[in-house]
Amino acid sequence: MKEGAPMTVRSRRQGKSIIIPIPSEFGVKPNSVFDPEQLSDGTIQFTPHEIKYPDIWNDDPETIAQFNRQIGLQDRGHQYGRENADS
């Protein structure tokens, strides 16, 4: 497809939803999440939804130990790293 050439897609029904295909040239990966919005002029806008996960790998060890004490979990203060996931 030529750059700047007009592009037309056709919506279709799938179950109770209306599907609008996104051309592969746009580079959208499968299972991407978007926040849809219909603007006052009728334009439908899809904004990528960024899922923010907590940064659990860099928590302060003292904060973790304090939390463990609060919930009654025994914590010797070190990580073992020898867990056998196959058993």
C-alpha cells in the first residue's frame, strides 16, 4: 500500500460486538489492549492502554520483612534460591 493512500476497512459483527479490522501495516500485536472513546464529531479513537504492574523485584527488604512479621509469616531475612519446581 502506498504511503498516504486512503485506506478503507469494513466493520463486521462477531457475536454481540462490532469488529473493525486493523491493517497489519499498523503493527498492532494480537491481544493488545486499547481504551475506546467516541469523540463529539463521531470519530472513534483507540488509545493504547498501558498496563502498569508493581515493581515487586526491587522492594525494600526491610519493608518486606516488616510486612511478613505483620501477617505472622516466619522470615529469616534471606532468599533461598534452591526451590525445586519439579517436585
